[in-house]
Amino acid sequence: MQQPSAIVRVDKATKVYQRDRIPVPALQETSLEIQPGDFVALVGPSGSGKTTLLNLIGGLDRPTSGRIWVGEQEITNLGRKALAEVRLRRIGFVFQEYNLVPVLSALENVEYVMLLQGIDEEQRRQEAIRLLRALGLEGMEHRRPNELSGGQQQRVAVARAIAARPVIVLPDEPTANLDSQSGATLMDLMRRLNEEQGTTFVFSTHDPMVVERASRVIRLRDGRIEADERWASR
Ligand SMILES: Nc1ncnc2c1ncn2[C@@H]1O[C@H](COP(=O)(O)OP(=O)(O)O)[C@@H](O)[C@H]1O
Ligand SMILES: [Mg+2]
């Protein structure tokens, strides 16, 4: 069943958190593969394990048991430093709360991750300008996050996530704090990046408008995959 081309592979991953010494199973023996170019919605009730699964795929957290690969690299047992390197080079996170650096402009926020990667200044600047334009933020390059709307901030966060040229982008409820128009704009832009540049996305959501735009929907319940469906027509 395993396809060598999968860009993420999760094999029987279980995550058990401890709360007041009581084990809380967040994810139970979950297996899945993400293929290049997938545009996946991770859905399920609150507490079903969506954030846990994204955090394991992105190397923000380690599974209690089971194995995880990003491309050919197994990340299951990597140490902190090596995991940080995987996140920097290969993963693009987009958080519900945008998480932009407040004292940096939109342009600087997007450039920042490329700076960490050691990309030279001229190339950084050009790439950041190009990405902000692609996300409809031309003219807003020098604004700080508090001078942008929620929808604009989230688009900066997407630009920042893809600036690193990750193999996969993982937005966790990216439209949760947006009005429906800004949410729809954000999703259309993500879809365009997916179709035109082949960027792979796995996003969690509660929002039917977001689910409707996905080409694959993975449904979680109580830490297990309940359904995994593709829509060929989308
Ligand atoms: N750091 C943590 N410590 C203890 N329990 C946690 C932690 N993170 C998540 N959980 C629990 O794991 C389960 C799954 O949570 P989560 O992955 O955040 O679900 P979702 O994103 O679908 O709402 C929930 O029962 C949640 O309370
Ligand atoms: Mg969550």
C-alpha cells in the first residue's frame, strides 16, 4: 500500500497526553499518506485530534508510538535540533492566530524565515515581494500586523509559510478568526498556489466553505480516521 512518492507518511501513530496524571488519548493508531499536490481538509469535532495530527506531521510534537516520515526522512525519533531543522526547511505552519512578529512589517515577516535559511538579502526581498503580490497584498509590504485586517494578516502568514519552499503547508483552522469573505479569499489563494505551484496543503477546519474547496477530506473522530474521501471532480 505504501507509495514511495508520498511526501508524508504516518504509520499507526498514537499520541497520549497526560493531564493531571491521567492519560488523554488524542490520536489512536492513525495511518495515512499525503501525496504531492494534495489539498486536504482535516475535519472532525473539537477534540477529535486535528491539531495533534498536524503537530505530529509537522514535527512540533512526537508520537507516543508509531512512525512518521516527511519525504524519505523518518522524523519519529529525531532530537529537538534535528526536528527544528526539518520544520525550518520542509514545513510551513499557518496558525489560527496568525502568529506574525508584531514589530516587523509584512515584508519582514515573510523575509524572516528565508533569513533563517541563509538566503541572501536581494533574493529574500524579491521573493517576499513576489509572494505578497501573489496573495493580493501589493502596497501593504511595509505595514505592521496591527495595521492589517485579520484576513490580510492570515495571507501574510501563508506567504511566510510558503516562502521557505516547504514540501507541505499545515494551516490549523486558518479561517477560524476571519469573516466569510476574507476566509473565502484566503482559501481561493491557497487553492491557486496548490494548482499553479503544486504546493501541498493539509489544513484543519470546522468551516463548510473550507471543506467544500478541498480535494480530499479526512474525517477524524475520537482520535481515529473515520473517513478519507477524494473528489476527482474538484
Ligand atoms: N497538550 C495537551 N495536554 C493534554 N491534552 C491535550 C493536549 N493537547 C491536546 N489534548 C487533548 O487531546 C485531544 C485532541 O485535541 P486536539 O488535537 O487539540 O483536537 P482538535 O484540534 O481536533 O480540536 C483533546 O481531548 C485535547 O483535550
Ligand atoms: Mg485544533
